[in-house]
Amino acid sequence: SAVISQKPSRDICQRGTSLTIQCQVDSQVTMMFWYRQQPGQSLTLIATANQGSEATYESGFVIDKFPISRPNLTFSTLTVSNMSPEDSSIYLCSVGGDVNEKLFFGSGTQLSVL
Amino acid sequence: GENVEQHPSTLSVQEGDSAVIKCTYSDSASNYFPWYKQELGKRPQLIIDIRSNVGEKKDQRIAVTLNKTAKHFSLHITETQPEDSAVYFCAASQYGNKLVFGAGTILRVKS
């Protein structure tokens, strides 16, 4: 399976600021996704990061709050904008998902907003 | 859209016993059903998956069964060990695209 690296692994941020999370894969992948895992909760899909075009957002998530970039087939970023304490979560990138491809997760970014 | 329900939310078993976690899904078009194990502070790890053309799949002490008619699938862990203690998530999708996850099951194996 692909090696998926996420940076930063954790951060503590102030209300109203923004944080950009990076996801780097060691091989080209077709599908990249961003998930959120709120404390003690399940995983919720934020968006699909499309290479060369705008991300596709799930209901309840908007581009202004979670802008995503995918400049190539090995890299993506997720920005959490104008943060509030409710944004405190683990953010996970994941890759794979095509036919016959399994979905694997990056190491995650633990975000705390004060 | 797809909705996945998972039961129980918490499961405690004695070491050596079996554990069963059940999930139901709503979208009959879903055809891929993975299970993930998440230890505290770690990323979810894929432990087993099944596609809709298969009724059962085994990998050592773990197995997954799928009933397409009833739209439910289950994870079976035999001879449980303390290291099996974790949160387990089921999920459903069409061939791994946009996985929808269940709420999770906290499994505690008591030694």
C-alpha cells in the first residue's frame, strides 16, 4: 500500500486563524479524500480532492471554510479557515478508492482550537 | 445517500471468546464493505473488506459475512486477544468511492 504522510501531526491554534494540512503520497493515486473525525466520533467525508479541478464537497462542508488544493497526483492540502473551537478534530487524508483499490489513511492531524 | 448503522456501540468480551459486530446499510447499490480498526491515537487501519459478489471472507481470526438481501454485514473475531481492543468501524460504498462509515464499536477484551 502507498505511504501517506501528513503534516503537521498536531497543532494548537487560536480562534479566527487558519491552518493548512499537507498530505503527501509516495506514489501517484487517482483518488484523494479528506475526512474529519471529531472527538470520540466516526469519520465524516469532507471532500474529494480532484487533480486539476475544484474539490467536490459533501453536504455541510463548503469551499470557503475548507479550501482544498490538489496540484498533482501525489499531493493535496486542506485548509481549515477562520477556525473556531468546533473545528477541533482529527483531519485525515485518504487515498485509493478506485475499482479494486482499497482506501488507506494518512497519519492524521490532531487540531485543537482555543 | 448511503446510511450505515453499526451495533453494538460498546462490546466487552473475555479473552479467548468471540466478538461479533453488525452493520446495516441503506443503499442497495453499495458493493464494497471494508472494516477498519483504530487504536487510540492512531489512524484507522483496514483489516478486512468484502465485495458484493462474495458472501464471506476470512483472514486468520477475522471474518466478514455479507447478506445483500437483508443489506447487512458483520465482522467476526475469534479467539480474541487483548491487542484486539480498539474501535472498529464498518463502511460501505460503491467500489471504495466515498466511504460512508458506521458510528464505531469500542471493543474491550478482558484478560
